[in-house]
Amino acid sequence: MAHIILGASGRVGSAVTDKLLESGEAVKGVVRNEEKADELKSRGADAAVADAHNLPALKVALRDGETLFALTPETGQEANVLGETNDVLTNYRAALAASGINKIVGLSSMGAQHREGTGNLVMSYMLEHAFDGLDLTRAFIRPAYYYSNWLGYLDSAKETGVLPTFFPVDQKIPMICPADVGHFAAEVLLGDDRDGTIYELSGPASLSSAEVANAFSEVLNKEIKAQQIPRKQWDDTLRSIGFSADGVRNFVEMTEAVISGKSRPEGNGTITARADTTLQEYLETTLERA
């Protein structure tokens, strides 16, 4: 019996996999192609190739599983973001029902307590309710905003000295290292949680975009200033990097929920947890590996 890790080649999924392997656990990572499967096998994990939209392949991938780490994939390019999420979660549920898995740990997000009005965060609400009624233990992790979300601005910050941001430059929001989320998820997979447990997980400090720019300045040895993207430019900015019309709509609604505070931790009936990695430590490590 193995721990089944969906999205095992991603930032969080790979960290879950590595932590479990370090603990001597049997792991099967589920990925989309053979090249990623071979890479997983080289690290000591079993691997299965399956797309979240392919139910027969998912059923095979979840065979011989004891626990499952699940997440909702997104690219911003979906024609119907929430509709496609529903399709994926329907497949997860059907594959789980046909498996012997007795525990699922879902990668949710802060703000998942809201059924609507939070754009992409509604995907996490859907995840947290997708497995109601199944005979298994469910636990969910709601992490803060990932440090890795800032990496897409690294090259432009180097070139221009400007860190673009959708947020007001002085607004602090909870942030976290994605590897810390993966390591925490591995511990939850191995733990003895009560059904329905929800963890709200953040890093050592809430940070503003201005403070993120300062961290960039330190690691790049170059002055970087945060600059908010004007609201009227959001749609065009997102379309220019390949977002679909519905991807734009949901991203904008999510961003507005963050700015308004709607996506803040629920703090009621949830367990608050913190990880240790600072943003500067994360950036320094990431640049060393680049």
C-alpha cells in the first residue's frame, strides 16, 4: 500500500513526495507524461501516468493506495474554470470510490470557506466538499499565498528595477514557501486526523509587495521597487500571458477578494499552523539552483 500523490511533479507535490520518501514510506506519484514518471522513479518512488480528466487512468493510478494527496489543477487557460474543476473532482470522487484509499489530504487555499465571490478560490471550496459522504478520512490544508508566485517577475525586476503587483504595495498578506506546504502535507498524510480537519497554514510573517521587493533587492543586489498594476490594465495584462476570458474573470475576482480581506483565514473551527522558511531564504535557495 502506498501514498498516492497527485501533481507529484509540481512544487508542492514534489515536496510531499520527497518528505515521504525520506521517511521511508512507499509513494506513487501521479504525473502527466512518461518523462516525469521516469524522474520520479529515479528518486525512489513508483509512478503512474494519468490525466485528471481521464477517469479510467485515474482508477488504475489509485489502485493499491492507502492515502491520497489531491489538488485542483489550473492553468488560467481553461474555457470554464469552475466547470472543468467540477469535472476533475467528479473523476477524483469516482476513482476514490473504486479504490481502497482510507484517507485524503486536499491542497485547498485560504479563503476556501466561501462558496462564491472569490474567483479561483472557489475551486478550493469545491475540493473541500467533493468527497462528502465517502467512507474515508478527509483533511484539508489551506496555505497562504505562495512565495513562488513572485518568481514570474524575477527577470523583469532584474531588467527594470520594478516588481509589478496586483496588490496595493503596502498591503500585507500571509505568504509561505511551497516546499513547506508539501512537507506539512506529508506529516498530515502520516498523521491521525479527525475527519474534516482543516489546517490554515502560513509562513513566519505576512508581507507586503514592498517588502517582497526589498527581499528581491537583497538577493539580486539591485534596488527593486514594487509598483501596483492599475486596475484598468489587469485584464490586458492577464490576456497577454495567455489567460482565457474565464481565467481572467476568476483571477480578477480572486485578487479583489484578497485585497478586500475576504480571503483572510477563517479562524473558526480550523487549526492554525506556521512554517519557518522566510521569503529571503526561499529566494536565495531558488537562485542558487537556477
